[in-house]
Amino acid sequence: MQRKFLSWLFVLICTAFALAGLLSFLQFQRQSEARARDLMSNRLHDLMLLVRFTQDNMNHVAQINDESTLELTRAAAEIIRLNPTVIDSPEALQGLCNELGADQLCITNQDGMVIAGVPKSVLGFNLSKHEQSRPFMECIHTPGFELLQRPRNNALNGQVLQYAGVTRPDEPGVIQLGFKPQHEQTVRASADFEKLAGKILGSDAGHIVAFRDGRLLNRAALNIPTSTLLALPLDNVGEVTLGGKDYATYAIEENGMRLVALTPWREISKISYKSLRYLLLSNLGLFAFMFIVVWLLLRIYVLGGLRRINKSLRRITEGYTAERVDEKSTPEFTRLSTGINTMVDAIQAFGEQKRERLQKELQLAGAIQSTVLPHTFPAFPERHEFDIYATCDQAHSVGGDFYDFFMPDDKHLCFLLGDVSATGIPAALYMMRAISITRELANDGLTPQNLLTKANKRLCAEGADMRMSLFYGRLNISTGDLRFVNAGTPQALLSHNGGEYEMLSMRSGAIVGAHAGATYRECRRTLRPGNRLFLYTHGVLAAADADHIPFGALRLQEALRAEAPTVADVPRRVRAALRQYTGEMEQNNDITMLAIEFRGKWSCHAHCDITAAAPEKLILMLQQKLESVLAAPDSITELQHAVSEICKTLPAECSVNAMLRCNEQEARLTLTYNLPQFNPLILLPNLPLDRAVYSTDNEASRLKFSKAL
């Protein structure tokens, strides 16, 4: 009976399969034209969109390249202004050229003669002698003039370069940089219509021909008369015969550009036949499935028991360890259920033991990490040249983030911020080893570049098979000279006298521990009194709210704008902003921050904004800050009196920004107000001040004065 039932079922399904195949074939024949229209229309519209998008990209790249070239030229002028000795050193000029990524650097005198530059072949070249370089002569006679040229052949050797020039800030002359337009050439090469059409077409079977205002843009793949293609109707399937082959055609036109697609009917039919084969195979699979299902129904009693056991096993694997298999329909299933239940009990007991061991390991690693990280603040209460504060909030009991700071001598502060790519006791020990090696090498007086190179070699040689991102800096607390190296992902921001934070320009090197031969590039920055440096790990930006939207760099900038009287308030403000943003969401990333304020010889800094009619806030700030440095009461009173008298000379609605710097011997106050060309010192010649200087520009005036304390 079973065999007869399966035979009749096989005959019926085969008959249905044959009828469905015949009907499908007829339907696919009728759909060939529709497929041809859709296929060619989609390709042409995609190509039209790609052409527009590529053209926009070319324009955008050219704009970005122009802005970058001019900005780098300004930077070169500023570097030469700050360090004029660079002009006399070919090595320094070459280094500056390499740092800016330029291929040519020219510095001229007031006659347009190149007196210094890279390469040496530019020396003695006169800008006024060649059509390409002559426009830059205007920079000499027009202070602040800037000129940017499109890429063109230069006057020296005919090489294609893009030149930008600015007026020398130190004396009459021109500073000119030349760059190879590699990015723009790459984009233009990728925008070649043949390549774009090839990407869209994806096959050699068809062809796309383009016209703009009736002019052929690309090489026609077939010998087709242009008039025939231009006469084809738009947005309709046509047909042409070429070389004994029938082609389906489709044309579109937009903004004077006409695209024509030609596809052999044979290839379109292939698509239909391929779809038909796919349908027949699908029907064949359905037939096999139905046949197998019917056969399985005959054995449902056996499969039913297995299905129930598998359901219980799935719940166990999902974590429901209290689940038990209770299938007793046959003795075999009874024994199988008992064996599975026994195995689950053993696995559960083993997992509990493993969790206990892991918990003890994490507790030990957390204790190690807590011992290593400095957490006493203020860390150096006897030092007035700087202040430092750091926090480390781990997402779990032990994380990979860490920080450290120390003074190897009386003139330098060393600090680091890192993230080990592991957790637990191995990560804690690796962190301790990294800190120990860093301190040892720092005590030897190594520069950050050499220190990180040697530390990487030693850590790789120990074979710990771990990786670590690290930011290491060395600050001269007397001069403000900061040298640092970044290996990996930690970020750094710098603020000027409580203003906006800007990203510290640096290049990231290879992460520590990845390769023993890795080298690192050292960066340098001079800090001014009042500058604040803020370091943070990736967890700050990655903290997400309930909608899984990360905190991001813009919100970090907003948090840093909050008033922070002390450097310790900087990480606290950011932590408060993170807590408010994430709400009740669980912390998934370690969050580590380190803030440093450089004071230099000034032990106290403060600033405030007032109006001339209400100087009370400034008077109170002077009282508090000068008393904090133990200034004489008479000196405080005299300085407050001078401020009050100056404000009386200004209009009541005038806005005034006050910046105070002081120590135990002297106070310096700078008043900036939006009233150009007005000097209160003329009206107040007898103010009790030791020194007063007035300056102005087109937008504001500044009054700087000092008072011995």
C-alpha cells in the first residue's frame, strides 16, 4: 500500500511539473521585451546617475585639494615667520617640505629671485621671467595676498604641479609651494566614461554609446552609424540588425547627454531561459520536498519523539539549565532522556566552578590595576607650573584602559594614556610591565620617540602576545615644550586660556606589541600658560544612549565648553555629560580621561566677561585670586581702583573681556573691549600701575597692565 501510494503521487506531481513548465515558458517569452526594457533602462539611468555623481566628486576633490594646498602654504609661511632660521638650513627646508607633503618649496626676495628652496635646482630662479610664475610677483607688492593656480607645467622642468603662494610675513618676498595633483589625477582617471560604462554594463555582451550635444563621447564597440543611434526613439525599446545579429536598443537623454544601450536579443533570451531553468529547478525541489514530507509522515511517530527531545536541547543550549528531557514514548527514548539530563547536570556544575574561578581572577586583576594607577590628587601640590587630574571608569571589574604620570626630574612631567587589548590578570600584568618599562626608560632621559621604540621592542621580546594603544608625552614644565608620540587610538585636545578645544595635530603609529621593528614619529608643541591638554580613550565617544547613538565628538566639545575653574573639573564635566546622555544604559566601554593645565611661572589664571557698567564680577575675581597668592591688601585695592576707573571711562553697554595672570610677585591683567581707537590711559594718566600698554585693531582694543604685589 505504501509503495502504490508513493507511485501514484510521483505520477501526479510529474504531470503537474510538466504543465507548469510549459505555461512558464510561454509566459517568459512574452516577458522578454519587458525584461529588455527594464534591463537597459536601469543600466542607462544608473550610468547617468554615476556620471553625475563622478563629476560632482571631481569638483569636490578639486575644491578640497585647492583649500588644502592654500592652507599648507599658509602654514609654511607661519612656520618661517616663527623660525626664520629655517631659510638658512637646507636640511630644515627639506624637512619642512616633507612634513607638508610638498614637492617643491621656493622662498624669494623682493625682486622675485628664489634665495632658498627645495629642490636645490630652484635656487636662482626668477619668478618674473616665466608666464607660469609671473602672477606670484603680486604677492611681493600686496601684503596678505594669496594666489592658487590650477595644475600646470612649471617653468623649471615642465613637471605638472599645482602652485600656491603667499606673501612672506618676515620681509618682502614670496613663499611658494608646489604639489603633484595625484588625487585629482586619480579621480579623473576613475571618471573615464569607458570605465564607468564597463562597471555598469558588467558584461561584454552589450554596449553603451554616449553622445553630448550630438558628439560621440566614447569609442563605439560596433560599427554603427551615428545617425541611426541619434534617430532612435527615447524611452522605448527599438531594434537594429548589425552583422547578422539582432540587437534591442533603448535610449535616454538628459541635459544634452544621450545614452544608447544595445543588447543582443540572444542575451536577453538567455536571461529568460535562465529564469525558466531556475523555476523548473525550484519546482523540482518542491516535488522532492513534497515527496519526502509524505514519506516522513509515515514515520511521524519516531520523528515526533526526536523533535520533542531537540526542543528541550535547544532550550538547554540557550541557557535554560533547569530544562529536563522527559520523552518516555519508547525505552530507547527513556534511556536517551536520562543520559542527556545527567550530562546537563555535570555541565552546570562545571560552569559554576568556572564562574567562581573567573570571579576570583577578576577581583585579583582589579586589585592589581587599582594599586598601579595613581589616584591621589593633587598629585604634585608643591608644583605651581602645572596641574594634572585623571579618571578611569572601567566597564567591567577589570578593563584594558590605564593612565600614569610621574616626574623623572625637576624639569619634566611624563604622562601616558593607554588601552590593552585584553582583560583579566594577563592584561593587568601587561599593563604593569608597560608602565614599569616606560618609567625606567623615562628616567634615562629618552625622547618620546626613542622611548616608545625601545619599549615596543622589549614588550615584543617578552612574547606576551598582546597589543596596546598608547599616548606618551614629555612636558618641560619650565618652557612648555611638549613632545609626544601616539601609538594607536587615544585622542588629545588642546585649549588656549579656557577657550575652545582643538584636536592636537599628530600622526598615529603602529600599536605597541604588534611588531618589534615598528618605529614611531615624534610630534612637538609649545604650550603657553593657561593651555589645557585633554586626553581620552575611545570609550568617551562610543558611549551610547538608549537609541544606541554614540556620544560623539560634537557632544564632547559641548561638554568641554562648560566652565571648569580647575583642571580637575574638566574630566568631571565630561563624566557628568556622559551620565546625563547615557541615562540608565549600561557602560560597555572603558572610559579613561587625563587633563593637564600648564601654568608656567604664573601660579594662577582667571578670566571673566563683564560690561563697563557692572565691573563687580571682575572686582570680586581680583579679590579672590590675588588673595590666593597672598598679595598685599594695598596692592589689591589699588588694582581694583584702577579697573573701576577704566570701566568708568567706557560706555555703560561696552563689553569687556578680562584675563588675569598672577603669582606671588606680580599680577598682569588684560582688558579687551569692543571699542576700537579708544585709550582710557589718555584720560587716566595717574593710575597706580607699574606698566600699561594700549593696542588696537579694526575690531577691538586691548589694555595690558601689571602691578607688583
